[in-house]
Amino acid sequence: MKLKIILIFLLCMVLTGCFNYTGIDRLTMVAGFSIDNKKDTFILNFEIIDTIKSNPTEGIKTKVIECEGRTITEAITNCKKLLSSRLYFGNTQIVIINKDIAKKGIHDIVLLLLNEHEFRESLKVVVSDEKKAKDIIMADKTNNAILSYQINDIIYEDQSITLSTALIPVYKIFSQVISKDKAFVLPNFKLKKNNDDKKVASSNGLDLFKGNKLVGHINEQNSKAYLFVTDQVRGGDITIKLKEDKKVSLQVLKSSTRNEFELKNDKLKVKQKINMNILLRDYSMSDREKDEEEFEKVKKEIVKKMEKEITKYVYELLNTYKIDVFNFKENIYKTDQKLYKKIKNKKIDFFSDIEYDLKINCLFEDRGFLGG
């Protein structure tokens, strides 16, 4: 009996464990990488963690290595010739794509990122506004030792503070990429000189895609309107220009967008309601108490101005790109099948046959301003 127990114990020790375990000393961690091409060759630049130079005193160090291949997979494989350990993508945050590649289509790239088991589906794809995607991955660092993580932080912060870009994990664009006509956006980045005269990676609005191809660009100012219309605003700061060149700063505390659709005279009427909680920063408590009537006028003017600017932008974007930029069709498909069938039978397009009606409800909150 004792012999059987000993044999079972020995077998457990021999037969258990991770069959594909690889020690960290045999892995090269990739923080992010860029994808460029030249004729029939893909050129990839990987920002990797330099485990030799990194130490507690000087912190984490990174370096960039370049590899080429006829396919992206081949380029990754060819990197093994330059490294003593294989590339590990479990902590990869950012993939930067060349603009020319994006115009031709990112279908194969997105499928690779989602199908390859090492890539996390939460990684972000961004488009380079520079001639090469490599230019972004080689940018100077500022507040983070790892540039790819710095870009990821910028995207995260900008959506909730400046409302100039959107945080979009790669898994969220899968259905759009494999379609022919669905629209979506990805963050755009460019190089910009900072106060120290360094060329740093900077958020540059959003790039608009139809299916899997890049078709246009939405600048930082219009990105705010896009995020409101598509219900992607969770907070942030905006500046409104009122009459007589007066400007007011607003902090959006909450925002939610609701849609109603109606088919009338072969026109699709989109009734959109945006509810916001706003903090008006330029008026102290004493200012409000001194002239409550003036303050009420300012609030009404703010709402009217926002409605006008967003409405103008919606029509401008629809007429410029001639596509269903805001995915109203998909929204109807999910919420009103009866209306969707009517629209489909009448072959209503989602740019010239749309009547857009916006109503903004603002709750102006007071956070206890000190009177002066």
C-alpha cells in the first residue's frame, strides 16, 4: 500500500505542471510596435523592455528594434534572428499603423491581433499622422519611461479630460472591420514639439474608417461633437464662445445620449437628446447672486450654442463622407426591427436622407464656489 502511495506521489511530481511554460529570462517583452510597409515588405519596429539596462536606480529602459518580412507574421519571426529570446506580446498596449496601410485596409492586421493568442484583445490600434508609423514609436518620452504606455495613458486621459480622442480596444472594431459599410474611428497621433523642444507623440483627433479602410479625419474640435453624438462622453472640459467674443469654460460631469427614429416622407428623422450635468467654472457664487437674470441668459446661450455647433457638425460630416458616420442604421437594427425593415425596403441612405434634430438638456451644478 505504501509503495502505491509513493508511486502516485512520484507520478504527480513528474506529470503535473505547465507544458508550455517559458521563463521570463527567455522572453522579450513588447510594449508596443509600429507597422510600415515598403513595396511588398512590412517593416515593424518594436519597443521592447531592455532587461539588461533596466535597474532600480535608473528605472525601466526600453529600446526599439526593426524587423522586416513579406507578412507581419514573418517580420515577427525574423526578429528571433536579432534576439536571444522570443518576443512576448502579453503586455503589448499599442499598435501604430501607417496611414497608407490604413487607407488600403486593416482587415488582416485586426484579425491577426485578435486571433494570435498572445495579443490581448484590449490593446489599442492608433494611426500615425506622420509619414511613417515608426516616427511615433521613436518619439521622445515625457512622463513615462515606456513610450507605448505613455500613448495609452494619453488616449485614456484625453477622452475623459479634453474630449479629443476615444479609447477603443481592438475587439470593439471587429464587426465593423469585417463589414463593408460600417463606420468607426481610431485615435490619430502626430509628433509635436513641447516646451523642452522635444518631439513627443501627441493626440491628434480621430481617423474615420468605413469597413476596414481609412476614409477621413476628424480634428480635435469636432471630435468633441462626435463623442457626444455617439454617447462616448463620460466627462471632460469644453470651452464655448458666446456673444461679444466672451468664452466660458465648462466641465462636463456626466453625459448620456438617447436616440429616437422616425420615417416620414421617405426621410429618416433622428431625434437626439443629450442630457448633461455641467459645472460652469467662470461664475462664482457671488457673481450668480448679483445678477441671477444674466446668469440664466448665459445658461440658455450655452445650450443653444452647443446645439447649433453639434448639429452643424453632424450634417457636415454626413455630407462630406457620404456614409453612416454615426451608425444610426445599426442603432435602429438593434432597437426597432419594424422600422429597420421599412428603411431597408425603401433603400434609405443614411447621409442625404436624414433630418437631424438635437435637444440638449443641461443641469448646471454648483460645487460650492467661494465668493469674492
